[in-house]
Amino acid sequence: MFISSSFAVLILAGLPVAFVLALTAFIYILSSGNVMLLQSYAQQMYGGLEKYGLLALPLFILLGEFMNAGGIGRRLMSVALAFLGSVKGGLAYVNLISNMLMASILGSTVAQITIMSRLAVPEMERTGYPRDVAVTITAAGGLLAPIIPPSMLFIIFGVVAQIPIGDLFISGIVPGLLMFALFILVIAFLGWRYSFPKSDPSGWPEKITALKDALPAISIPVLIIGSILGGLATPTEAAAIATLAAFFIGLFVYKELSFADIGPAFVNAARNASVVLFLIAAAQVFSWVITFENVPAAVADWLQSMTESPVIFLLMLNLLLLCLGMVTDPIPALILIVPVFLPVATDIYGIDAYQFGVIVCLNLTLGLLTPPVGTGLFTAALMGEVRAERISVLILPFFFAVAIVLLLIVYFPWLATGLKDLMG
């Protein structure tokens, strides 16, 4: 009770979540009178970062910086458009396909929305799409980032839950493809509703030219996913390989990345990674404290008194995650949820940790596109110069599609675990 009240007061005071987590743990230690715990405080923070899997995080962020500066995203979109042909709403489908390819490289929803807003929205508006609809489709495509490997949330979940990140990546493939298919149906509905224009047909010479130009760019997601699935590299090693590939492709193949861009790319990657890593370190101390106070056991007893059904537990968890995601960003929410609910899910209800991870990461990302916090929502509105309220209404069909995927994973766990089990 003391932990929750301290946490609430500090949050309402407007402190960053990382500081709230660290200070709550510190205040609890002082109030408990067990000052000997202070000797382990710094050690616990350091222990939260002393994990090999976390090396993948700054590497994937750096990969996104090189990819953005090197013109890789634009070429992925061009080849998708060339091969789609003359289809009603062709650019909308290309936007979604490009988002899926970008998700397999970036793994960050906000970064993906930022880049795709620059690439797709102006072109869609130029060819006759309503600007608000173009921005909405771009924002919705960002929902693929937490589930298409290499997901930043998967990396953090794997570290916090202490499960193999590579297996978690594999668990996200089938749900990601399922969500992509449902998004295709939503775009078809929007195309009928708003009379999307047809894309211009491309002849085989244009298709071949676009494919040749995009082959180096396509090699990056192939390197990441192929090396992990083939057992040739860990996610961290795959991130390093893909980052080097993006660097050389942007610098020597496309020649859009200059030596002057390298310094800012490293600085941006270091800045963004340090924010996340400090949050993880603070969360380690917080998790240590709530475990010391036996919070997970108390939550388990409370949930068992309400239901003994794993399905009902997951449905209740989805509602909790949806509410939590509306008021906080996914990473701090993930770090708060996992230490408390994962032991309950696996030990009490027998739920697979990978099924739990896919559900948590996918659900929390919805919060990026919902008010009042909605970082992704406001990023899309700012980049697309459209009111956030308008996007929040237009994006509802995509939310329903994600809800369907979440329900399917709840009722059919093999959608998240089957491919991993099949590959051994």
C-alpha cells in the first residue's frame, strides 16, 4: 500500500517515470527502517543493465538512424509500389507493406510513424487521398512495430522476463502477419468508403529497375530475420550485422549517407538508448522492492479469488493494459506490468511466457495511438499536419482489427507459440 501511494504521489507531481520508480524504491527502503538494503541499491540498478540482450537496443536504434539517413526506407516503398500495379487504393496498400518492412528494421512505433509520414503522406495526398486518411493509415502501420521482429518492446520484455529474445521474435511472426492481413481488409473498407484512386501501372522495366535499386535495402530485414531464424546469430549479433550493412549500403551503395551524418547518428542513438536503459535500471530496483514486499503473491491471491480461468485472466489483463496504455508509454508500462503479472500468469494459470509477452507488447502499443498521452498519435498529427482528434476517430477500424488479433491469441495460444515450438 505504501509503495502504490508513493508511486501515485510522485507521478502526479509530474516526475519522469524512471525517477518515480527509483525514488519509490528509495522511499520504501527508508520508511521500512531496513537501511541495510541501501547497500544493494546501486548494485540492483547495475544488475538491471548487466544483460547481454540489452546490447541489441542501442544497435537497433543506431540501425534506424543509418537507415533513415541512407535512403533505405524510400526505396522499400518504391519497390512495393512498382509491383503492386494498377489497384484501387494502391498507395494505401504500399504504405502498409512499407510499414511492415520498416517494422522489420526499426522496431520502434514512433520512429516508424515519423519516417513513414515523411515518405508516404505527401505522395498519397498528391495522388488524391484525403490527407487525414493518409495520416491515419501511416499511424496505424506503426502498430506493426511492436510485433514484427525486431521489436524494441520484445527486447525489453525478454530482458525483464529473462526469456530468449530470439524465441520471442519468432513468436511475433504469425500474429504480425495475421494483423497485417486484417489491416489489408480495413484498407479495402476505407478504399470503398473514401473512393481511393488507382495507382499508376508500372511496366516490367520499371519493376526490374525498382527491384534492383531496392535489393540492398531488402537485404537488411532478410539479414535480421534470416540470421536469427537460421540460428546463425543472436538478436544482438543480428542487430550489429544489420547496422554495419545499413552503414555500408547508405555510404557506398546509395551514397545518401555522408561521413557528416555519422556523428549525429551516434549521438541520437546514444541519447535515445540512454533514456530507455536508465528506465530499465530504475525498474530493476522497483521490481526488487515490490518482490521484497511480496506484491506478486498478493496480486496472485486476489486474482485467484476472482477467477481460476486462464482465459478470463488474460481478458482482464487486456482491459488493464488498455487502460494503463492510455496514460503511460509502453516501455514504463511494460516494466511495471511484467514483474507483477508474469509470475502469476505462468505459475498460477499455466500461461506460456511467450503468449503473455506477445499480448502485453501488442496491447500496450495501442496506447501510443490513444489519448490523453498517445505519443504516436500526436507524432502522426504533427508530422501530417492533421488534428489528433480526427486521427483518433479514423483509426478505430484498425483498433478493432488489433482487438481481434488479441482475442485470437488469448483463445488460441498456438498462434504465438506454434512457430517457436515447431522450430524447436
